[in-house]
Amino acid sequence: MIVKAFPQDFVWGVSTSAYQVEGAWNEDGKGESIWDRFCHTPYRIANGDTGDIACDHYHRMPEDVALMKELGVKGYRFSIAWTRIFPDGKGKINPKGLDFYDRLVDELGKAGILANATLNHWDLPQALQDLGGWANRDTTDRFAEYARVMFDRLGDRVALWATHNEPVVVTSGYLGGSMAPGLADASVAYRVAHHLNLAHGKAVQVFRQGGYPGKIGIVLDLQNYIPESDSEADVLATHRMLDHSHHLFLDPIFKRQYPQGLMEWLGTIAPQPQEGDMEIISTPIDFLGLNYYFTLKVRYEPWGGLLKAAARPFSAPMWSQTEMGWGVHPEGLTAILLKLRNHYGNPDIYITENGTAAPDQPDEHGFVQDRERIAYLRRHLIAAHDAIQQGVNLRGYFVWSFMDNFEWALGYRPRFGIVRVDYATQKRIPKLSAYWYREVIRQNAVWE
Ligand code: FCB
């Protein structure tokens, strides 16, 4: 047996997001978000599911934190629902919303669990969407305002802050498809991407000016894209995909510029920074959050939309696809981590999401022996360990997800949790993977 030991102080965590677990969508003064609106629109979400109740985490938060503690978890990544704080996106603050997150970070503190808070995990206030949402430059200032309120209230107890989660998915919400706000207007989408970057930079500046004790970064989903063949057309299509999903966000933040190739490809619909924007966006961050799930093989495809590219899931030998139809390729994680080391100045990195939706089969007690999930997590941790050995500054790992939850447009069918949620009773039942993870944490190591 080979034991792969992780560095001391490595943060072993679990991850969720507000809309996916909290429920209580209109309680205690919470306003409507674009995800509330989207889910309440017929035919948007599989099975007509909504996040109205979700895992009822809003009411069960203390017991959820207690379970994390029991499982030995060292960090909890959650997101803050902007609409609990500013029900109308701006103006009047809702004290009860602030109180909820205040209680959460206190509870985490008592349990000795590090707090990792994301400000925007996609649930923009609907009131701001009505004014254009992220297409409206004014939203960047509203975001900075909201960020300041949160830093002021929780800044003494939150160790890690992230501005956005996966801004490319927010951008996709304006390109058409299955994510809120469900618009399809490519001429707006890249303005949205720029405003997300600008909002990020403004929030980082507020954080720096306030001198808060924690660290701040952004969470990007960087999947591994490789060309289907070495033909020039496939290689260029892969570059376009990478520019769109990686470099559109990485480059302005780390290199103060947009990827030139993509700018030329997009022409008049490319981001149009105003003077000073790039300086704001590239305000140094303390860490990068990485969400990694899969590898895609890319080919040139004349009907492949704006980017003229198409992608299919790729799995390493012996692996089938997950319940999401995603491939499994742990080495892809090492590749992405090395890319960040080689081309983006070897930043401090936390893997803020990684995990899988497996075909869980509960026994009569609701217990799930999810060996597939354990195999997935173990291989990805080994891949992460390989990267650390090659000099990557990886500081922590947060499993997606702490518990089964609302998987956006796919509703409740895919189950990502290491804890099973029986939605009829809201009972939490740790799966075998939760006990396995507890052992990983205890030993600060994986073994193969
Ligand atoms: C990521 C999201 C997260 C979750 C996982 C499965 O893209 O950030 O909320 O849905 O995928």
C-alpha cells in the first residue's frame, strides 16, 4: 500500500451553495433571485423541481454543522444568498438575512471548522435582473456594496472569501441553454463576462481597503479540454474553447488582458473594457478556487455555435461516465493544476469543488455504499497529490458536495453528496464515502 501524505495544515472541506441547499426561498424577508424566478417558470427544470425547500439547510443549519464536525471536516464552503441581505438587490438591508450567516459562522467557529464564503453562486437578485442583470454595468457597484456589507459583518470570522463561483456559467445564462436567467443573446454575453470580472475586481479592492483578516479569491471551473485530433482545425477549436472557459477569466485577473485570439474571433461582441477596468480586475488575489470535474475532447464543428467547436466527454480507461454523463479523468486535474503553476504564477490554490453523481442505491435503512464515489474521490486526490509533488501550491480540497442537493436544471435526481438526504423526511444519512473521507482527514493522507 502506498500512502500519499498531504501537507500539514491542508484544509479538508466540504462544499454547498445557498440556492442548492437552503430552501426557505421567501422566508424572513428574503427577496426573489433569478433562480427562484427560473425554477418557478414552467418547463425550465427537470421534473418541475425547485429550490423552494431544497435541504432545508436554512432551518437545519446547526445540525448540519454538527454532522460536519462529527465527520471530522475542517472547512465548510458555503455561499451567501444576496437576496437574503438585499431583498431588492440594493437599498434596504434585511437584518434577519445577515443574522443567519452570522449564526452560521459562529456555529462553524464553535465546531472548529474554517469558513469559506462565496458571495455569488449564481443567485442574482431578480430586482437587479429586471434592470439588465450582469449586462448592466451598475450591477458591478451593487455587488461591491453587497460585498462590503458582508465583509463588515463576517470579516472577523471568515478565513476564505470568493467573489464569484464559475463566472463562465453565469455568462452561459445569457448565451442560451439551461441556466438562469435563460437568455440567448451572444451580443450581451461577453459584456456580462466583463462585468463579472469588473465586479470581482471592485470587491477585491473593497476587501483590501477594509484590511479584513481573511483571504480573498475567485472560484473558476477549469475543465480539461483536449483536441480530438492533431488537425489544425481541432487544435484551434480547442483553443477557442479554452479561451472562452478559462482565459476569459484567468487572463484579466492574472495578466491584465483578455485573450487576444478570442477578442479577434468575437469582433464587435468582444468585451469592451473602459479605461481603468483592467487595473481594477487585476488587483492581486490571495488564492484561486478551482472546480474540476472532467475532461472533454474537442473538435472543429461548423454548426458548433459561436465558437464552431463541439466537445464530448472523455474517460480514462476503466472508467465509465457518471450520472451526469460526464467522463472521469483524474489526470486532467493534475494537468490543470500544472497549467496554473506554469502559466499563472503558481498561485495558492484550493480545490473548491470536485466530486461525482453516482447511482446511489440505499438499503432499507437508507445507507448507501457508494464505492464508485470513493473510487472517484480517491483517484482525484491522488492526482492532486501528484501536482503537489510537482510544486503546485495546493492548500485544500472541498468535496462537492457535503450532502445531496438541488442540481440546478437537473433538479434533485443527480446526487452528489457524501451524505444522503432523504427529501421526504429531510433525514441526513452519511454514505460510506463520508466515513471514508473522515478517515482520509484523520490520516491526512490517501492510500492506493
Ligand atoms: C458546479 C457548480 C455546483 C454544482 C456542481 C455539480 O458547476 O458550481 O453548484 O452544481 O457543478
